[in-house]
Amino acid sequence: MPEGKSTVTLPILGMSCAACQHHVEEALKKTPGVSLARVDLIAHRATVEYEGSQTTPEQLILSVRASGYDAVLPRTGRSTAAVSSSEKLVHLRTLTALTAGFFIMLFSMPLGEMGHAGALTMRVMPWLYSIPASPLRWSLLVITTVVASWTGMSIYRAALRGLMHGTTNMNTLVSLGTSVALAYSAYATIYPAPGRAVYFDAVLLILGFLLAGKSLEARAKRRALDALNALTSVRPATARRVGADGSTETIPLEDLRPGDAVLVLPGERFPVDGTILEGATTVDESMLTGESTPLGKSAGAKVLAGSLNYDGAVTCRAESLGETTVLARIEQLVQQAQSSRTPMEGLADRVSAVFVPVVLVIAAVTFLIWLVCTHNLATALANSVAVLVIACPCAMGLAVPAALTVAVGRGAQLGLLYKGGEALERLTTLDTLVLDKTGTITMGRPVLQAIHNLSSLSEDELLRIAAAAEERSNHPLAHAILDAARERRLGWTAAESVQILPGRGLTAHVDGQECLLGNFELIAEYGLKTGALPAAATGITRLYMALDFKLVAAFDAIDRLRPGVATLTSHLRQLGLELHMLTGDAAVAARAIAEEAGIQNVEAGLDPLGKLTRIRAMQQDGHKVGMVGDGINDAAALAQADAGIAMGTGADLAQEAGDVLLLRPDPALIAHSISLARATLRIMRQNLLWAALYNLLGIPLAAGALYPAFHLLLSPWLASVAMAFSSISVLSNSLRLRKWKAPALAHPVN
């Protein structure tokens, strides 16, 4: 038996509404060893986190079956033919039920009250009224029973399973309504009497419209999942492995190993994350990062699995394969986010859990009231059936997850990864946004501009020692030192005893000397004086170096503002956000960048703890704070913020610590992430409002609260049309997010 915490995603079969989702989720949560269970009604799957020492996926499946539903072990692929065959069967059953229902409605007219429709039919088709009533009733009974049994088979089976396990759902309502209508019609056929109407047409039309609604709903759900399916479809199944002798062979992707050389021809997608060894090409990474402009790639450049090779044959070294590629991790994050829950969804879940039992009670009360008031069993029966049919918890259950699913998929297309529904909802509450400087609003790749020499050593020697000390550092200033050293073709031996001092610098042993390299705070901590140095120019970040505790040099580096940042900050202010910049950089450099970016609130010289403390102080003052950082040095601040937005690239995906990941370092995505979240919240609220109003108005109307003004709504089959329309309208409204376009950023206001 496997041990330790594991996660599995199980396809769930038989769910049709929010009540089904609730029952399955509760059954999984009650399974021993399960710490987390999330059921996705849109994708029909359950994500379960469990202790391997206490349960297994097979036992989880048994728990699902015990709740009246079914589950299967996950498969690596899916059968398109099976899906297509299932859809064709649903279409056939829908067409059969609707066609038979309309013909039976026509032939039922001679058996009921004439009315306007009956009078018109009598003039157009008088021969209908020459058919003897008794044979006609029996014929309609047989046809309705056979057609209803076949077309509604899945609905009745699902309702029966739920009944056997003590649960109720939408299938319960439809099965009870149609069964009662058919049973009464059979009674009226066997024991005919004046006033005993038949509802054969209603039975079939209810099933037909319900199946039509399910078919349209399934299509809408597939469209909602298009973004995830698109990610899955770009993963190649094979690769061309290059042998030591230069020969190539096409092998399944799972047979590839890290370090293998892979040939990718023009027009093909890269099967792995890797580094180009030979050749040059242009690569389209838009499916992964949202970057629409193809990028030039040559030897030494990184490539990502799923990206499209445009115009050159290249050989690359495989580095990340299968589930470890950036594409796979993006796919996993999108799937997790789409199946996650938002706080808003909690209300819908609680309502859906008790909805069906409440509707059953309302239907029973409706039947009794109409029976007492009219003494007409047929009228009481029709009204109660209409209540059962019109009441549908689907719209309520789909209101939030449908919008979330589409929004997460749309975000992925734009280069935004929301880590979950809760993160997306928190983004909409922000009133303050904190931005890091280096790598966030600046390019993050400072360039060495000057070396101030305070020793007898040459500039190259000072730069060589600094490069040796900084070689193991990921700090942007370290890159400036190393880039300059490599440009001068300097060589160095590895430093020893390197110790990183977060927010200040580092210490190391280089060529037998104690090297101190860092900002002014670190130098001052050791009591070293900097008076011999000229003042740093505006926008310059200065790095001081001491050897054996004697100041020997200062390195001046400059970082450039990312294009469009000033426009971004102006737009963020128009969104109602108060902007702050927190940085560990020197005050002079920080103020220059902040002024250029249009940010008034600046605090410099902060280490990671300092940033964390400032965010906590803002939160204690009642602000909802968002943090934008590079996801590494700012990890603590990103985690503390009400919503963290991590800048970066797909290659750094695993290191990011935010609630929202930006797959390319484009500042505009910061505003887009907030705007899309706000648009999604609006859609969620609209969906919930529509679902609530539909049931609050539909059920009383079906019960006859405004009779006779709305007497047509008492028809059971019209109630089924309204029921199908409710779910489709919620899904259609959510699908508007598929075409969401990022608003143009407002230009800075002078």
C-alpha cells in the first residue's frame, strides 16, 4: 500500500447538477485518510488529496459508488471516438423524444378539451377526430412508455441509484415528475372518465427538452475547457532522437531521456524543454506565455515543450521531460485552478445541498392546495409536476465554476496563471498595490557602468575578484558583475565559504582574502567609510567591495525601466489602486526609478523582512494589499499579501510564490490580471443573481401563484423548456469571458 500524501484526479460519472457535486464531494471527504476533496462539475472530475497509508484510489472509487455515482481511474489519454459515440446517442434520444412528443401532442388533442389549438386542428385535420378514443389512448400509452423508457434511461437509472443511497438530485425531480405524469395517464387510459386528461406529450417533451438542454450544456462545458484542451493538444507524442553517429530515429516521447539530442524540423513542436545545440530558428511560444511575437533562437537558447518551431531545423538537448516540462506544469496549474473553489461558491453549495428536498416539499404542498381548491386531480397533478420540472439546481451550481473555468482558461491564453478561484476573487478586493523594483518594473538585468578603484589593484583584477564572489549569486547586480567580467574575457577560480546575506550582500574567501561585497548598509555595518567615493549619479545602484575589511572598490550599475511601466501605473491608479514601491536598492536609485515610473510612495533599503513588515503594517491599517515581485527574494512578501502577483517567465514557473503567475515579464499583465479578475467576478454575480431569480420566480409561477395570468407556465413541458434555458443562459453568459480583451492601458496623466 502506498505511503505518504498523494493526489489523484478521478473522472466522475453520473453527475448532472450541483446536488450531485455536493454528494460526491461529501462522500470523498468522509473517506478515511482524505484531507482534501474538490469536485469539478464542469469537467466531471474530482481532485483528492489523501494519505497513502490509509486509503487508495480504488477505495476512493468505492466511496464515490457508495454515494450513488461512479468513478474510474485516471487515464493518460481519452477516447475521442467514445466521446463522439456518446454524443451521437444523446442527440438521437433527444430527437426521438421531441419528435414523438410533438406527434403525441397532436394525436392527444381529440382526447382533451378543445381550446383554440384543438379547434384549429379540427379544421385542418378533421380525420384525427374520427379515431376511436380508447384505441388511441392505448396506442399513445404504449408508444410513450417505450420511448420514455429508452430516451430517459440514463435519467431514471441515476435517480434510482440516488434513491438507493438516500440522495436526491435533479434526476430525482425529473424522474418523479415524468413517472407521476405517466402513471396518472396510464390510470386515465385504463379507467377513462370525463375530466381525466392524459399527459403523454408532456412526459416525452420534458425528457426531450431536458436532453436537449444537457446536450447544449455539455457543448458549452467543452468550450469552457477549450483552453486546457488546447494546452494538452500541443504536446507531441513522439520525438526524433539523434544518435552519436548523427542518425535519427522517431521514438515515443516516454522513451526519451534527459541529455538526449532531439531534432526538431520546421513546422513541428518541441517535444521537451531543452537547450539548442545546433541551428537557428524562430519559435512561437504564444500557447505557453501569451507572447504573440515569434522569438529568434540559436545555439545556447532555451526552448519549451509545446512551442512551435517556425523556419529552421534545430537540434536541442533534452532537459525536462513529460510531467516536469513547463507545459505540463502550466497544464496542472490551470486544471487545479479551474477545479478550485471561490468563497462566493460556498453559498451556492449550501443552497444546492438542500434545494432538491425543499422542492419536493413545495411540489407536495402545491399538489395538496390545488386538489383542495379545485377538487381536480389532473390540475393538481399538472401543477406539482411543473414545480418538479422547472426547479433545477444546475444553474445555481454552474454559476460560479463556469465563469471561473472560462476565466482561468482565458488567462492562460494571455500569459496569466491564476492559482485558484480564491486567489482570483481576492484580486478584486485590492485597494493597494506594492511593487518591487528590480526585475519587476525594471528590466532586472543591470549593466555595469563604472568601477571606482580605491586600491593599487587594476580594474580587471577587482572585477575578477568580484566575479568569483558573485558567481553563485542570483542577485541582478551579480549578473552585471559577471556579464562585465565575461565581456572582458576574465578568468577566475571559484570562491570559498560564500555566505549570502539577504538584502545586504555576501561574504566569501577569494584567493586567500576575505571579500565583502554588498550595499552601503553592509559596509557601514563593518565600520568602513565611503567618503573617498564620488556621490552616485541619479539612477545608479552602487555595490561596494572590501578585501580583508578594507574598502577597495565600488561598482556602479544601472537598470532600465521596463517599457510601458509609466502607462501601467497611470492605469492602475485609474483602477482605484494606491501604489507603493518597496525595494532593497539604495534610496537614490530607487527614487529615480520611482519618479520615472510615476510612483510617489517609495521605501528603499528594505531587506525581505522589511518588505514583509511594511505589508503587514498596511494590512493592519485596513488595506487590502497586493504584492508584485519576482517570486524569489520577494517570496515572503508575496505570501503575506492578500494577493501576490509573481513576475517571471515560464522557465521559472516552479519557483514563483504568488497567487497569480505572469508567464512573461510584461508589466501590462499586472493590470490585465486585475481587470480579468474583476470581469470574472461581475459574471459570477450575474450568474448567481439569474439563478436565484429564476428559481424564486419560476417555482411560484409553476405552482400557480399568479394563476390565471400566467396559466401557460403551468404546463409541465413548458417548465422543462425553462429549466433547460436556465442552465444554458448561465453557461452562455460565462462563455463571454472567452472573448475578453484586455483594455487598452491609459496613458499617463501629466
